[in-house]
Amino acid sequence: MPKPENNKRPTLPVIEQSQKPRISLSNGVVHVFRIVVFCIILLLVRLEHEKHTNELQQRNSAPSITPEEIGTIVPAVNRLSPWTEIGTANIVDTNGESIGSVVHTGQQSRSVIGYVGSTVMMVVFDSEQKVVGIKILSSEDTHEHVKAIRDDNRFMQSWNGLQWNEVRDYEGVLAVSGATLTSLAITESIRRRFGGSKPSLKFPNPVLPSELRDYFPEAKRISSSVETPSFFEVHDATEISAQSRIGFFLRTSPVADLINGYQGPSDILVLLGPKRRFIGLMIRSSFDNSQPEPFVEYVQQDEFFTKELFAGMSPEEISKIEDEQFEGISGATMTSQGIFRAIRLTAEKSLEPIAAPPTSGFMLRLLTLRNFGTVGVLLWALLLAFYPHQAKKKIRIWFLWILVVYFGFLNGDLISQTLLVGWTQNGIPWQNAFGLMILTAAAFIIPVFTGRNVYCHHICPFGAGQQIIRRFIRRPVRISPRVRRAISSLPAILIIVIFSAIMMDWSLNLAAIEPFDAFALRIAGWSTISIAVGGLIASMYVPMAYCRFGCPTGAILENVRWKGRTSVIGRRDWVAMGLLGLGLIKYLS
């Protein structure tokens, strides 16, 4: 007598293997072929994202922020000065006076990944150079995580009242519940940014490529160095690359704003050729004397100072010039000596990398309860997968509840399309998500070499929830082969839609098409909750319904799984090759 359907162990290949079209090959070749195709698709996703990001940066070199938005923090704002190369702008009132400044994390934040992407922040200072507010300018992280942070006043106000150096060293910022990785990344990007150059209230105007035409006739774009303060690159194209770089310059402001000549500081550019050797200097503006005695003009007209003193020198050599080697310019001694000291200090500072934030808490971030819990669950799951006879039935049942309650609702380290796409595009935040990184690596590597889909069968909390419900099913609904084949195509369709959205840059919230964010009730959207509830209800009538007929993540894991003697290229392989072709066409176009 055949066993009832509910006693059968449901398989998780959610894309049915068709008999046609198919191509037979030797054992193992098909498996290697699938892995190679999968890796190339991931590479195309990464390359297309980088291309799109570079295009956006070229069109929007400065962040889009209006005085009205600043007004929610500094009501007296009238306008913002142009953004400088180091990502700062002055806040100007109706009288034309600077009443504060704005700093954005920019390049420093792009390498800091939260849950799945980076977040660019704005930090607002008042006239006393104290933080009065922060704001999210843009983010590649999930909408739900970013919203949770925006709505958390305790987190958003935690920097208020701090000075520049205090922001860099601040360790008292609390993570936001439900958006821990995103909030930790925001904190790290802010602290990194404040290890670099401070904004200048005295010389707020940015350097324009047109100002450099006497030395670099083809200058079209200026970029700042992420690693070194006050060091800038000159490019002959709008796209920043090593090939487009035609020279460099140092800017004394804001590094040397406190060095005065006769009456005040000067804003000076030290021009360097492609080999980082001195070719000239420019005095952009100065608070030093111009009337009645034109001291600054005397300095500009002195060819020994502007051309010969530093001729052919590198920043390192300029930084080592002693005071005795320059006595000053006759008639403008104090002004020229002030400019000389400012240039030397700037050259010295340009050799120092931007100070990194304190690293005392780095190991503590790796040794968190969350990471220990994730790795612990993984090890337990591996034991159940490879040594099933060692675990009693009661232990298995308790483990299912642990997966749902602890690993789902409390821990929250889940693998989803949002996670996979975000990490492929932006990189893996291993410092903040070490446990999740280990789990994801195991979820893909173990099936490739052993054929065991450990994550879907033994770890996924949503799958565990369906297994718990399955125990109470008495009369499961029988699905006809025709209906089964039809609904089995749903994961493939979702994968095609997801890949198309990624490559075409469509606005698609990936978290809204899977149920996994429902475990984070604080940030979950209604779409996610509806899919989760619907999936659980469906599993009351069809065992493991969502895993078998709705999960795109499970479909990917199943496709890379080693299947022993399988030597047939079938329908899902043709889908993968179609996605590969689409990706190549889009990237090369």
C-alpha cells in the first residue's frame, strides 16, 4: 500500500526539470558548467552595478540637498555654498555670513557596507563647529532598514553636540533594532569621514577645473583622494580613472587655515605634474594685505618663490625644507613666510593617510552573541544533515522551534535575494556580518561539493515553520501533474524578473517578494508579511508549498547542488544561459 503524500519527504527543486530540450554530457561536466554560468552571472551583476554607479557619480558629483532640507536643522539657512572637493559646503544666512557647515561622507562611505549596501550621510555643524544634526542623503541598503534608522530619533541625535575629533572617536552610538548592520555601517562611515579634512569656513569655494587651465589645459574634472587629505587629482575626462589622470595639486585650505601671514591666511594651490613633482603654485584668495600695500601681489610676482624654490620637488621634499632656506620676500616678508609655512604644512599633511577610527572594538564586533549564534546553528544543522542517526526525533522537533524563534525572530541572519544581490553588487560586510558571511558561504559551498542543500532543509527559519505546520496536516491537497508543472515555473519567473530589474536598474524592492523580512516585524512591509502568511497557509494544504513552488533563493541553491550522475542540460540550464546572454548584451551595450 503506497504511503500517503504527507509522509513523503518533499524535494526542493522548485524549477521542474523538463525532458525537452536536453543535451547529454559526461558525468560532472554539467555540474561544472552550471557553476561557471552562475559565477559569470554574478560577475555581470557586479560589473553592471559598478558601471551604473560610475555614471551616476559623473552626473552628480555633488549631493543633491536643498536649503529647505538644511532648514529643518538650521532654520536661519538661506543658501549653501558650492560643495568642495572634500565633500563640504558652508551654510550661509540672508546676510551672506557663514553660520555653519555641512559635511557628507561621500567616498568614505561607499566602501562601508551595511546589510546589503552603503549609505551616504550628511552631518551638519553650527557656527561653533558642533554637530547639530545628521541626515541620510542616499542609500543602497534596503528601504525597510533605512526607514527604521530615519525613524529612530535616539540614533539620529546621538552625535549632537560633538566636535570634529569627538565624532571620529565616538563609541557610544547604539545600533538600531531590526537594522543593526545598516546602523553600524552608518556609524563607521561617519567616523571614517571625520578622520579626514575638516571644512573651511574661510575659503569655502571649491576649486574648478577652469582655474587650472594655465597648468593643465585639458582639465575637466577634479577628484579628492580618499586616503590622503588635501591631495587632489586632475583628470582630462569626466570619468575618473588612472588613464584620465593628468596631474595633481595640494590645497592649503583647510589644513593651514590657522597659519597667518601679515593679517590672515591664504588659499594656495601647489600644482604637481603626473609624477607628483612641483610645477607651479597659485594664490586663489587671501585675507592678507592687498591695500594699501599689495603684499600678496608681491608674492605672486616673485618668480623665485613661485617657480624656483620648490622646482621639481615632491611633497615629501617640500615638507623637509627648513625655515632658514627661505628668508621671505622683500617688502612682503610676513606674508610670504606665512604662505611658505602653509605650503610646507600642507605637503607634510599630504603624506599622512586619513586617520582611521579606533579599532579597539573590531574583535568585539566579530565575537558577538549574534555571530556565535549563527555559527552554532550552522554546526548543529551540519550534524543533522550528515549524521541524522545521531539525533532523536524529539531533538529535531526542538531544533525546528529554535530555528523559528531564535534564528528567525531574534537573530535574523537569513539568506534572501536582497542579501545575495546586495552583496554581489556592493561587497560583503564581513566585519559587521561575520556569522552571516560564514552561513552564506556554507549554504552555497556545501551543496556544490556534497549535494546536500543544508540551508533549505536544515537552517531556513521559514522552511522550519512549514515543517512544523506539516506535522499537523492530515489530508494534504493532491496537485495534478499539469498544475504542478505550471506553478513550479514561478521561481524561475521570479529569478528572471529579479535579474532583469538588476541589469536594467528598475525600481524593485526585493525584500517585498520574499517572506524572510517578516521575521523582523519592526521593519517588515505588508507585502512581505502577506507572502509569509500566505506561504504558511498554503503549507497547511500542500507540504512545504513555498519552498517547492515559490522560493527563488531555494531555486538557486538547488541549481548549484551536486546531483551525482546528472548529465543532462535541461530547462533550468537554458534559463540560466538566457540570463547570461541578457547580462552580456546589457553590460556590453
